[in-house]
Amino acid sequence: SLFLYLSLPNSSSLHLHLSSVVLAGQFLHGFPEAEHDKVFRRSYQRGIYWLMFNRPQRWLRMLIEELHWSFFFGVIVVYGVSQGLSK
């Protein structure tokens, strides 16, 4: 994997992660294929339904596992209340 550093005009920075390139099942420079590359390729093959519905659900489940469930639902409640009060 390669990392690219870009400097933006407003003095903030952006880090881009460039994954290993896979050609005809062989890896360039002997780097093994990263796990996220496998997941991306697998999800791309599953079609538009996977991208629109299952990927966001998987992301929310990962978020709940990483953070405490009460924090996750607290954010949802605060967001809902703020949207309700703004109308």
C-alpha cells in the first residue's frame, strides 16, 4: 500500500491511501492483497443492492460494536430532536 500526502490551500491536509494494484491475480512488487481490497472487490461484485442497503447496515453495526450502544442511540436521538426543533 502507498500513502499520498496532499497539502490544501487552506492549510489543512489530506491523506489518501492508495491500495495495492492487482493484475491478473498477481500482486505487483510482491505485496499481498489488503483485506479491504478483498471486501471492496467482493461487495462490488454483489451489485447495486449491496452498495445501497447492506453496506450502510454493516457500517452501522460496526459503529455500534466499536462505540458503546448508548452513545450511538444518543447521537440518533440528539440529531432527531435537533431536526424536529429546526422545522
